[in-house]
Amino acid sequence: MAVQKIMTVTLEFEMGDRKIHGPRIKAAYDAAVVAAVEAAKGELLDGSVSAVRSRMTWDYRWADASAEYADAEEWDEDFNEQE
């Protein structure tokens, strides 16, 4: 029996100081996922990808210290309340 292989790709977008609203961040995330899936499928054999899972996290970093990751759905709810 073959062992299932998992390929993990991590992208970090370091954001500037400008305020970016939730819908624009979600659109950028969706575009990054679509681009990554299409690029990978273009390189891998047909039928070799059985499932793709993606998630977005949000954190803040100051002076090379990293905060804990927040769940994207919780962040989205909090962010949309402020708009």
C-alpha cells in the first residue's frame, strides 16, 4: 500500500501600515490559493492531486517576536464588525 504524500506550501504576505479591509484580504487569499493550485497541477501528473486544503491565519509581529496565530474565521468576524 502506498503512503499518502502531503505537500505543504506556506506563503507569508508581510503587510504595510495601511489599513486593509477584510474583503480585500480575503480576495487576495483566494487569488493566492487559486494560483498555487493551478501552478502545482501544471507541474504534477494528471490525477495526482486528490484534495487541496487551505487556511488563512493572521498574526502581528513586532521586533522579530511573533504572536500566536488567530483563526481566520474568528478574525474575519471581528474585523467585519469594525467596518
